[in-house]
Amino acid sequence: MDKLSEILKKDLVISLVDVVKLLRNDKAVYRLVEKGELTKVEPNGLGYFCLPGVEEGSAHFAIIRKYYPQCIISGKTALSLYGMSLDYIGKIDVDISNKTSLGNELLNVHRVVESKITNVEERSFEDKGIDFKIKIYSPERCLFEAYKYYKGLDSFFYSLKQYKKKYLNKSSPGDQFDTLMKINKKIGREILDLLMMGD
């Protein structure tokens, strides 16, 4: 259990395949679950385990970080983590290159042209229970996610308002504005015009 505890303290999660390699058989794994020393990550059937007390949401993002490093947190999930949306996170939105494929109970997978996967950062979200770094679009790139999902809705203006409040460098916004224009000139201009309007 020492080696397993070490891995779980570092990574938070381990797959059934990896834990069986470590403990030699799956019976040993399920004995630890019965004893309460190991917990299955819900939903059941995902095939991952963590230490008792690890929050489900944290475990889900830890699975992505460790086992799906090609995934970028995107869409409504990214907006929610940044506090730019009030949507509840169900399945986690991720973007991957359209040259690859991936299916999983946990993920809402969006296959995207590789050149569109830009402005990716590694960030933690302690206030959301994610105290390790995950790959996610930048707040600027997330404004385009808001445009895609919410254009014309109150939710879009909420995203813009939260971005201005939490992420916009009001005294020197030049770099952020340049980034918006580099991502997509036409939509970037629309977003910029709205950001420059009063509250």
C-alpha cells in the first residue's frame, strides 16, 4: 500500500489497470475498497480509484490531467471554472485534435482543427477544489467559447462582465486586446467593442 499511497498523494487517482499492475491482482484492489482504504471514483464503471475523502470533482480533473494529457478543458466547463458562467458542470468539456479520437463517460469531447487549439494555459482553481494545474484555454480564449455557446443570450453578457471584473487588466489592456484580435479578427472585434462599452 506504501507505493500506492505515494502515487495517490502525488496524482490523486489511479486506473484499475495501473493499480492491478502494482498489487498483482484485482481482488487485492477490491479488498482495499471493502476495507475503506481505497474509493472508486464515481460514476461507477469509470475504472479509477482514489483515497477516501478526495472530492469527486477533483478526482475527475485529476484523471484528465494524468490519463488524458492531450485534452484541453474548454467550452462551458472552462467558463464555469473561470467564474464566467453559472452553468453546472456535468460532463467535462474538452477539446482534442480532430486527428485523434476519444470516448469516455466523464468527457464531452469536441474534436477541433489543431490550428484552433490556441491560447492554452496550465492553471489551478483552488476555489473549485483543483489545487493542481490543468490544461485550459486562457480567459481571453474563453470569451470565444462564450460567444459560441451564448451569443445573444444574457449568459454572454454575464461572461463579458465577469471577464472584465476578474481578468481584464484595466490600466493596460493592450496585450489582452491584441490576443483577442489574433484569435479571430472578426469575432475579436465584436467582443472588444462589447468589452469597451460601459457596464
